[in-house]
Amino acid sequence: QVQLVESGGGVVQPGRSLRLSCAASGFTFSNYGIHWVRQAPGKGLEWVAVISYDGSNKYYADSVKGRFTISRDNSKNTLYLQMNSLRAEDTAVYYCAKDVVRWAGPYGGWFDPWGQGTLVTVSS
Amino acid sequence: DIQMTQSPSSLSASVGDRVTITCQASQDIRNCLNWYQQKPGKPPKLLISDASNLETGVPSRFSGSGSGTDFTFTISSLQPEDIATYYCQQYDNVPPITFGQGTRLEIK
């Protein structure tokens, strides 16, 4: 079955960096756009970024633009999120989620399924 | 950016009740709206896509309707396992993709 497993979360000081990974299985990873979505403790869902099936198109929320970089390695069926200049407000559970389309252009937005999430805490 | 406003933010109902949640978009999003269910400590799950399309395996007591700016999510007969937070999400004119603030559903 389709499975997404995030890793790489932890406690990090403000201004530092962290890289999250999302390992995919059960589907042809290279055919689909993949998203990062985050959820601050006790709060709602916030879309973070998406990458197209081949890595050629990347889109970001304004709140992370210039600080976060989404990438993928289709040979390893793995998605990444490089997070730099972290702030306290970046504290959240980070989920990866598969889309049903490729994101060859700015179109899509069906998150199905989601991984279990990895917690990032930014604190001194 | 398109803003999504959900109401109510929380809701208490009895088993067997009909439950309705509304979601309003700040501009016309056609039928580009999905509904998700999130149980405590779990990731969200897609229940309804394209405003009214029930995902495979989702019980038929769940339904969605609407187009343009006004949308409705309904549970026809509330069951104990439906306790969760429900989110609407738009995918028209993306990015960014935006979510409603969520509706927390509790059993009375």
C-alpha cells in the first residue's frame, strides 16, 4: 500500500538548520507531485511547499520562501525539506503528502495519503 | 491568496445527530474544495474531493456539497468514531493551497 514515512525532526535552536526526509513506497514515486504541510501544536494545517514529479517545479508558502528548499531524489523514492534560518514559529509537526497529479504546472492539491509526521521544535 | 472560513470552530452533538459544517471561500473557487478528517494524534485523511466526491472506502453518511464560495460538509448520522477535527481546503488558483481553520467535533 502507499506509504510515506517522515524523519529528521528534533529540537533545534533559532537560526539553525534542519533537513527532513520523507521515504515513499507502494507507488511510482516519480509520477507524482509531493507536498510538505505543517501543523503547529494545537493549531490548524498550513501548506508549506510542493515539488513536481521530476523536481523541475517548486512552489512555496510566503512564510517559508527563501528559507526552506524542497527537493526529491527519484532514484531513492525520497522527498526532502531543507529548513534554514529556523524560527520559533516554524515549530510544528511536518507532514509529507502525495498529490494525485504531477504538478507539471501550478495545478493540484489533493493530499492523499499523508505520512505520520515528524515534530520540529525550534527553541533555545 | 484565497481565505477559507469554516464554521463553527467547534461543535458538540449526540450520536445519531445530523451534523453540518460550512466553509466559505473569499472568492469563487468553482468546486475546487476538499474535506479532511483528522483524529487526535493522527494525520489528516481525505474524505471528500472536488466538493462532493466521496473517496473510496469512506462511509456514505459523509457527504459534501456546494460550489463557488459556499460549501457544506454533512454527517447524516453521527457515530462515536467520527470524533475528529474536520478541515476544508481549496485548490483553485494555487499556489498557495489554503485550509480552513478546522471544526472540532465532540460527542455530547
